Amino acid sequence: MKEQTSFLVTTMNKSIDYFEHYDKHLIIFDFDETLCHNPSAKVYIRNNRTDQTIEMSPTEYSSWRSTDEYEKNKSDWEMNFEEFQNYPKNGKPITSTVEKLKHYASRDHYVVALVTGRDNLIGPKKWMSDFYIPINKITMHCSGSPDKRNCFRSLINTFEPMHVTIYEDSVEYIEQCQEICAFFEIPFSGVLVKDGVIKINWRKNDTKS
Ligand SMILES: [Mg+2]
């Protein structure tokens, strides 16, 4: 019995050291147009005053929402997200970011998260599984709105990372993540993905990969 107790104490001490040893780095991936290229899928925005319907890509939609046009008079608008509520049928993996995700997910000192603006995870999970993306290594969150700040805040509170990197196709979401990291005083890196290619990498020289 005595031996058992000392074994337990040793294990617990080891466990604490284990976590202190690592410089935990949280890597956040968006889903649509960051991991999954599906250019034919659109958001449909109908203006009830003019009876006109505008087609937008998810990136265009998040830019439009940041203009506050919708907030000014919500009843003027009707939105149809149907093409982003299910399995992305024509979705092709964006190899450069998918490979990054697999790399990080296979290493202990990275915490890999998916933060999507979708309102459910069924489609993305099935799609990722079909393309051998290790979904069991990823913590997944959907904001269900063009404000992902709550997801970013919750991830930082949960994992207390030393550094945050986000892969996104939308500048608005990169800025939201940067804002939350600044609040928690955590070093931040943003990587912009456009048309299936990593375009701009805002990593600073003093940050880790
Ligand atoms: Mg996106």
C-alpha cells in the first residue's frame, strides 16, 4: 500500500513536469477555403427591399458582415447558408494546409484546433475523415456566425498556449484572432490562404514554427 502511494506521487510529479517542459503552441485552422477548396459553394443573401439576391463566397460574406450593412437593418436581409450546412460534395483538399495540419497533429507540443463559421460539424468531420485528416487529434468548434472571437477565447482559456498561429482565408477572422491574443498578451501569427495557396505569412522572426 505504501509503495503504491509513492508510485502515485512520483507519477503526478512527472505529469506536472511533462506539461511545463513544452512550449505549447495552439494552431487554429479554418475549414472552408483553408482546408477545403469548394469554389462553387456560395452564400445567398437576399435583400427584401430590392428583391435582389447576391451570391457570395464565404470570404466575401465575412468581409460584407464586417461592413455592418446587415447590423444596420437586419430585417432587410435573408440569408441562405444551405451549401455550407452539409458535406462539401465538390470540396478538394488544399494540400499545403492539410499537410501542415497533419504535421502539427502528429506532434505532442502542438494543440490543433478547427474553428469554422459553420453552425454544425457533421459535414467537415465526414469530409476530413474521407481525406484521412486525423479528426481525433483536433479540437473542433463552430461559431455559427461571422464572429469567431468566443471560440478563440475559449481555446486560449482551455489550453493556455504560449503562442497562437491561425490559418485562414479571411482577413477579418485573422484580425479577430489577433485581437483576442493581444487581450491575453499571447504572441500571435497569422497565415492567409487564398485560392488554395498560402499567400501571406505574418509570422514574426522571433516566433516559432
Ligand atoms: Mg474560410
